Amino acid sequence: MNKSIGLFEAILPLATMVVCLVGCSLFFPMGSELLVVVMLISAAVAGVIAIRLGHDWEAIQRSTGQKIASVLPALLILLSIGMLIGTWMFSGTIPMLVYYGIRLVNPDYMILTAFLVTAAMSLTGSSWASAGTIGVALMGVATAMGSPLAATAGAVVSGAYFGDKLSPLSDSTNICAIGAKADLYDHIRNMIYTAGPSFVVAFVVYLFASIYIGGGELMVGADSSRLLQEIDQIYVLNGLTFLPAVVVLYGTFRRKPAALTMVASSLVAMIVGVALHDFSVNSALLSAISGFSFTMVNPEILADPSSALTSLLNRGGINSMATTLILIIAAFLLAGGMDVSGGLDKLLQTMLQRARTAFGLVLATMLSGATMISLTSHGGVTALIVGGLFQDAYKDQGLAPENLSRSLEDSVTILEPLMPWAVSALFMATTLGVPTVEYAPWAVFCMTGPIFSILIAATYSKTGFGLRRLDET
């Protein structure tokens, strides 16, 4: 007979993970390999608890498999982004964006530019697509200009999630509204209370960072000039080189499946590389699977590349996402153990029972959302479960459902890229080439959103500001 789980045992796997993360970071660089070890240790603790309560390994394995299946679309996008980066290097699309970025972007405002450009791009509804395309190019520009990569990556992540929160085309925005049974446009309008101040704070931080640490006296010097010359030697830079990006933009605006859109763009990129730059068909296939390499370039065109060029070009491919996939499986083993033992349900119910005021309700919603997204990495499932769990509580306190949907966005959507083991954070770190622990302090928009959400709820009883009541809708 299965035993019920206590609160201490429900918390223990997460506490183990936090202690291991903090302890390991003090002595070792926090790379993907170390994260795998931390997640496996935490998963082992969750598994032991589940078995002690009368469950078996088969149940844990089955739950893990179900969770992996639930995020299969995200995993397919992850693999297709790897293919996209490799083939866009092959077609010259990313090098061309870097080329004109170096020429057009003011080095003094590189960090701010990264935030604004990615924010505009992500209004199409996809944070991953904007980071995996224009974000990669911006990181290349930042590398060539000598701008701080962690700050630039944080600005890219912030911009990507700004648009993702406010776009009616975004899956996460729609699902959070559905999970709370809120009108989509009421939800988006209500997001302004937290997204607006967060955007302003991020803008100011990135402006000052650009001025004082992002370049200042930086100009496009000899190294950047050489990189421009090398790109010009290898690639034919014209409208056809940009064609793979046009495919992604078209697919995004037409709401086509993201993974299929990126595969289609990769195929176009392979054709462009062979037809326009005279690369071989074999190199096209290798760039998709193993990533692009400078060795694919004819040595008669350029025999002695700069380190800036090789660091820009040698990347991408489906294989580049292998470590990320292993880490995702390890994270879901932890989630499977906590699911089978009942630990996750115990935590959610405990937080709901302690919500007695508007502030307590918002705080409980955000803690529940953050806890569940940290274990499942599935924003849709999290929004639907937590939203369904809290709907009646919001009604009982006379609060409109868009307050619930906003609390879900401010925890589920924008906190996931700050959790090193979560799928979104792993995607951003792998794609942008900067570890989560390094870019997270610079992801200002993602960090301040939850803060403003909690502040508004905490002061609502005195100000009456920021939370909509049912009688106002």
C-alpha cells in the first residue's frame, strides 16, 4: 500500500538540488556536465522517497517518459535550431547579419541594441525563434566588437521574452489566458502593469551598461575590419543570402509549426550555400548534422582565417544539442520521481491552502508556477494545471481571471530561462553560447517582472492599484 508524502519529503529533492547547485558553483565552473550530475543526485533522492512510499521504478520511468513526450514539440524545435544555426552559417545568412551589424550598430550601444532588436523580433510570438536567429547574429556582432557577452546574452533573453509575453501570436500568452479562463486581450492589457515597468528598468540598465561597460570608446578596429574582409571573401552577400531568414519570418507570421519552418529554412539555406557560395553537397549535410566548420571553405579563397572568424563559423548542427538533451532527461527523472511520490501535488496544495489575501494568492500562484515549471519545463501544462487549481480562489476574493493569467506569465513564462536545468534556459545557453548562470543576472526583464508582480499585490490593499476586480470587467 502506498503511503502519503509529508511536506519535508516533498521539499527534500528540491532542497538537495539547490544545495548541490550552490555548493558545486563555489568550487567548480557550472557547466552542462556538472548540471547533469546535480540533477541526477536530486533525481536519486526523489526516486528513493517514491520507492520508500511504496512506488516502483516502473512508475517513475513511465512518468518520466510521459513528461518527455509532453515537451516533444520543444525538443524538436531545439534540434531544428541546431540544424538552423549550422545551415545558416553554410548559407552565409548569420555571417551576413554579423557583417551588416558591425557596420550599422553603434558599438557604444551594443547591449541596448540587442535588447530592442530582439524585443521587436519576438513580437512575432516566438522567443526561441528570435533568440535562435537574430540573437545568434547579435552575439556574433558582440564578439567581433568586444562587447561583454554575458550582458549581451542577457539583453537578448530579456528582449525575446518581452515580446513573448505581450504578443497575441505567442503560444504561452494564449495558454496562460486559457488556463486562467481570461480573455486574451484583457490578459495582454493587464500585463502592462508588470511588463511596462520591467521594460523601462531593462532599457535604463542596458543603456547605462552600454555606455559604461559595453564599449564606450570601442570602435570597429583592425580585428573587426579583418573579419569583415574575410566574410566578404567567403560569401556572396546579396538578397539570396537572406532568403533562409525570409522563410522563418514567413512561417512565424503565418503561424506555421516552428520545427517544420526551421527545417524548411535549413533546406533553403543548404541550397543557397551550394548554389551561391560553391560549397559541396556533402558539406551541406555535414553543416546540418555536425555543424558548419571553416574546413568546408576552399583554402584557395582563404587559407589563414582569424580566430574571430573561426569562432563565429564553427558551430551549430543537430549534434550540438546532444548534451542539452541529456540534461533534459536528467531533469525529467527528478520530475518523474516527485510526480510519482506525490511531492509536487503536496507542494501545490500547501501553497494554495495558505493563500488568504490577494497578496497571498498572487504569491502562492507564482510560487506554484515557478515550482512546477522548474520540474516540468512545460509552460502549457503548468499554466493549465496551476490555473485550474487557483481559478476558484481568485473568484472567491473577487479578483478577475486576468490577474491569475498575469501571475502565471510572471512566474511560468519568464522565470524558466533563469533556471539552469530548465529546457528554455538550456536552449538559450546552448544557442547563445553563454551559460545561464552568467547571463541570468543580465536578463533584467525576466528578473524584474516577478518583483513588480509581487510588489503590486503586496501594496494593493492600500493603493487599490494593479489588480482588476471582477466587478470591473
